[in-house]
Amino acid sequence: MKEDKYKKAIASILKCNPANIFLYWRGRVALYAILKAMGVKEKDEAIIPAFTCVVVPNAILYLGAKPVYVDISSENYNTDISKLEGAITSKTKAIICQNTFGLSSNIDEIIELAKQHNLFTIEDCTHGFGGFYNGKPNGSHCDAAFYSTQWNKPYSTGIGGFLVVNNDKFINDIKKLEKEKIKPTLIDNLVLALLILFRQYFINKYTYWTFVGLYRFLSNHNLIIGSTQGEELSGIKMPAKYFKDMSLVQISTGIRKLGELDKVNSFRQKNAADYTRFLKANGKTFVDDKFFSNHLFLKYPLLVKNRELFFELAEKEKIILGDWFTTSLYPVKGSLQRWSFDSCNYPSSTEIARKIVNLPTDIRNNLKVLGFLEKNQNLIE
């Protein structure tokens, strides 16, 4: 079966048992599943960084539980480890460790703290598949880990994701939940296949801005299969057909894309090293060399003084920049009260979200990007 072949291919990279891998329509559904298997329910709390995608607190809220945010470190954009224990209460059930932009950090300390308080740990590896933390694959350290294979992730199946369960005590409950998954329809398969083909053959540096803008508009209004649907941005009620299985189109695409992963990851490391050298040499904020061994560099974070102008200039030169986490609960703009998020409580997250852009790392040649940075140094922090 193709599903077994896909799981074995994933397991060979993660060095885990294929039987402990579970496939889903989206990565966020994998998070929801493991939280449910861990018994997270109404009045429970789960700790997450105050710099993430809105679908992470949504998965917690869909279970009636409460997301508890912890501000981030300006050095690594992950949870500020010094503030973590202060967020733990008698209601805390789990801590989610996020490897932002592909960087895992402080996992060992978080796990030790969780053991002291009898809490579960989950790695958010949506940015980190194929990377490592202290010599072991991302996702192999905590009780479980969830991954995303959506557009622009380490490898893409259009949308999609999976769960790896490292603590066998949760296997039976996850298997029970498998029976509740909604099967993708023929239309789901067909639409997703067309989107994948369209992206492959029609999205390039000349058409990117037009089509990405259109895609986001359509997905936000639930007119097309999107990375984030409209109801996920406007409310905290679980959408219909949320708990969905992975489709055959996603599985087939995943098997093919996994074969390209090593080559793309080598580009990411090389480009990131080039960006760090340039930024360091010019007195700008950079990703420190000490993080490189634990960093996949799915995106390279760059802080700028005027983001709107920086994007405008990049578009004129046909340079594709990322806009991930340009808000603390990306991509929601404006008030975050629905998600019990008060920006005043998370100054580091709020400040970074105001200034951040993402440099491309999965490109063969970064000379044009470096030239653009050189020309616009005055806009870089």
C-alpha cells in the first residue's frame, strides 16, 4: 500500500517505527489528535510560545482547553526558557515546543521541567522535518511530535501533515481516533491535485504576488482548499470536517518529494550561512553560528525598519520574501482577543512580529538576494 510506503519513507528519516506514524489532512489535525489522546479537555491548559500560527491555539481551544502563552527570546524566536516555569499552573497538561523557522532550542530543559511537574511534551515540528536537535532528528525527543507538509514547508504535499508518537502509552488512544477521521472525497483529491500542478508550473518569480494574493483571498473565504481557512481566522469553533484523513494525492506527492529533501536542505544551510556572514559583517541582527547545528533554516529571519517599503522594493526586483509570523498569531491581523492573547503581555513577540520578514533559503543561487540586502542595508535592523 502507498500509505505504508510513505510511512516507511518518513520513518527512515526520523529513525522511528513506521507504526507510530499517523497521517492527517493537515498538520494541525495531528496536534488536535495527540492533545485529545493525552486527555486535554475543558479547563485544562497547554503552554505554547506567543509567536506561532493561529492554528496551534485553535487546536487547544477546539478541545475546550486554554492556550497559555509564553513570550519568546529575541535570540532564537522560541519560548523564553526563563519565563516557562512561571506559566505552569495546576491546570497545565502539556507544553508545546516549537522549532520556529526550523530551529529547535532548549528541548532538554523543557522536557526536564515537564517531568518535574508531571506534564506531557509535544514538539511542533511544522518547520523542522529533516532537521536535528543535538544530533537526533527533530521530533524524536518529546512524547509526540507533529509535522506539516503544506506549501513552503520542508517538503510539500500541497496541504497535509502527520503525527509521530514516541510515548507508547498514547498509541492505543490515537488508534481509536483513527476510526473517527473523515475520508477525503474524490473532489478533495482532484482539487488538491490541480493546485499542486498549478503551483508547479505556473507560480514563479513573475507571477508569485498575483497568484499568492488570489490564493489567500480564496482560502480565507473558503472558496478553495487553503493553508488556513476563513473560519480558522475568524473564530474559535472547530470547522466542519476538520478531523480529516490524508488523501491519496498527498501520499503520492509526499513519496516523490521526500526524494528531493536532502538536496533542498543543503541549499538551506548554505544560503543561511551566507546570510549570516553578510549580516554579521555589516553590523546587523543575524542568526548566531552557535545555532546552526540545530537549525534547518526553513526560513531565515530578518528584522527590518520599514517592512512595507522593504516588501515593495523586493517585489520590484522580483525577489520573493516570506511574511511568516508578521503577527504574533499568524496570519490573524488586528485584535487577538478571541484567542485570549494580549499583546501587552508579550513585548518581545509583539516587537519581532512588527519587524520580521523571511529570506528565501531553498534557492540554488542567492546572489540576487545578497545584492538586494547590500543595496538596502539602511532598512535592515
